[in-house]
Amino acid sequence: MKTLFDTRKAKWRAQNLRYLRFVFNDHFVLVLMFLIGFLAYQYAAVIKTLPEHWLPGIILAVLISIMGLFFGRLATFVEPADEQFLLAKEAAVQSHLKRSAKSSLVMPAILLVFLAVILSPLAQVSLPVSIIWALCLVAIKYGLLVRKSQTFIKNNLIDWSQLISYETARQNTILKIFSQFTDVKGLRQSAKRRKYLDGFLGKTTKAYDYLFIRTFLRSGDYFALTLRLTGLAVLSLVFIGNGVLALLLAVLFDYLLVFQLLPLGQSQDYQVLVSLYPSTHADKMRAAQGVIKRLILSVSAIELVLGLIRFDDKVLAVAFVFTGLFLGFVYPKLKLK
């Protein structure tokens, strides 16, 4: 039994490593390095200005590190067919669930230790104290994972339906992240009509225009992604007093939005009946570019208005005009060919 689940775990990791090559591409790594460097510089500058024994800093450090407990779920690697084929091996599967709590602790433990060390200057505590705090958090996380593994066992029997649903949801959550960068095999996606957005559909006689606008508005991935990144850009402009920093973060979120909308161009490749329409590959790419262009220009217009309201130097807000034009017209055309 241990060999079976170890094989599944190795297969899952190998698959994720393949997808990570698409996530950490040259452009994304460059932007990520810039963002991390900038945030580290700002964090160091803020730490130097803090008064001694600043209580809000301690509270904030504790809260952020506790939030790290929400990262990492119990990984069981069960599959739907196990409900039939492993039914006679329930005792062995229960033992596997107990072991899963330990194996699922690795990544959360690394994150918790990292957070405790990074936040120690904010809390103004020594490194040994932060390590002890991290170990306490790791112990709490392990207890939560063990408790979660026990919820699938009722009256000494496995609740297969609940266990399989949980594992499927866990894997789909990870695969949805990868799906923003490339096509993902085995990802179950669903579409939902949002009647309140029907006014944005418009009327068109072009097949791909019709498909892509509905894919964007009715697919939970693309629509939710747009709301999240646009919301982060707006929050940056509203709450960050440094105009240059707010501008850079907003533009970064705009770039990430456009970059992660690029797979929209391949989202309908599985639709065999589309080949019956007199549409070419160029028509498909042009339709995808059109959806992305209209979206990013709308977002840039919102950011321009907020920039004119919030920035002391109004010239900074004009940058949204140029970034909107580049991300709306030039970048999608370069990437979607």
C-alpha cells in the first residue's frame, strides 16, 4: 500500500515540476525578482524607523505568522477508483492517512519557519525566540493535519465519498494555478452563466468572438482572476501613499493579468465543431487579442482616474495610458501568433 501511494505522489510531483517550467518563465521570474527586491528594500527601511518595543509590530508579526497555518492541506493522493478497489484494504488506507499528516507537513513547516525568521525584526525578538515560535506553529499545524485525517474515519470506517471529494478539490486548486500559465491535463472546469453580465456579451457573428467573451465571463478561472488582480491594483492605488510604488505595483498586477489571460486563445481548442466555421487561426488569435485589449483598456481607465485622484504628481497617472496601450495592443499581439 505504501508503494502504491508513494508512486502516485512521485507522479504528482513530476507533473507539477513540468508545469512549474511554464509558471517560472523568464518574464515572470524577472518581475518576481524585481517585486521581491523592492519589497525587501521597503521592509528594511520600515524596520529602521520602528520605535523600540513597538506593540503593534509584535501583534502584526504574530497574526501574519498564524495566517501561515492556513497554507498546506492534507495530501492523501486517493483516487475515485479506490472506493471499489481498495475497499478490502481499509485498515491499510487508514494507516496511510495517518502517515499523510507527516508528509503533508514539509512545505507548511518550511513556510512557517521562514515567516517566523523574516518577521523577527518586526517583532523585535531574537532569532532563538523566533525559532521556538516557529516550532510551536509547526506543532500546531501537525495537530491540524492529524485532526483532518481523522475526520475521514467514522466508526472505524473510511468515508470514501468525503475523502475522494476532498482530495479532488485539493488537486484541482493546485492545477487551477498552473492553468493560468498553460493547458493542464485532467483539470475539471465548469462554466456558470452570470445573468447580470449578459449586457457585456454584445452581438457578434464571428464564432471566436462569441466563444471567447462567454468563456471569459462564465468561466470561474478567468473572471475571478480578473477581479482579484484588478482589486489588488485598485487597493495599491488607494492605500499606498508612495505614488511611484503604487504605480509600479498596479502596472505589475496589470501585466500579470494580461499574461494569465493569454491561455484564453487556446481555451476552445477542444471544441471540434468550431472547425466547421469558416474561421482561420488568425481569426482566433485576433478574437482573443480583442477580448484582452478591451479588458486591459477598461482596467487602465479605472487606474488612470484613481491615479489622477490619489497621486500628488499627476504626471505619474499618465503612465497608465502608455502601459494600457502596450499591454492591450502590443503585448498580446506578440504573444498570440
